Amino acid sequence: MEHISQLEENICDLWGPGVLITEIPGDTIRKGMPPQYACYYWLDHWRLGNLVEEDIKTIWQFLEQHFLHWLEGLSLIGEVSDGVHMIIALEGILFVSCNAHYFIQRMVLT
């Protein structure tokens, strides 16, 4: 999350909204957006781990602060369509994790 949290609005300092990806030199993207690997694979790393409550809070915080920056990053590396699949997978992970956490809390309290 440290690397992907570096994403920010207009990370490559593009010259205006609506710029076609084909108009952006590859060097501009490589230099301007260093966390390309993290942008694409962060969810895979989370899935391989064992999510705990703190991880879920971190993911929510990331989504609140950097969701649009992440989508912009995915668009710059040509992976927006995979981003849709990642969002669907993330929804499933958070749903299961949140329900499991709620269930465990209910069992402990009763």
C-alpha cells in the first residue's frame, strides 16, 4: 500500500484532460508513475495474505483517498478493464472479511 498510495491526481503532469493514451510518450508514463507494478498487483498481494481487521481499514482508507488516482494510473498503463475485475474481486474479499469479522464478534459476545 505504501507504493500505491504514491498515486495522485495527474501523476504524469499531462497537459490537459481528455489526452489520448496514444498521445502520451511511454517515457512520460514510466517516469511519472513509478508504482506501476503496485497499481496492477496490489490486490493480488492482499489476496495471498491473511486479511486482518487492520488490513481492511487500510484498504478502505486507500479507496477513500486514492480510488480515482488508482483508476487514472490503471488507465495510463492500459489496464482499466482489469481494474473492473479487481473491484469486483475486492468487493467479494471485503464482503467475506466483514461478514466473518461480524460473525466472530457475535459469537464472542453471546
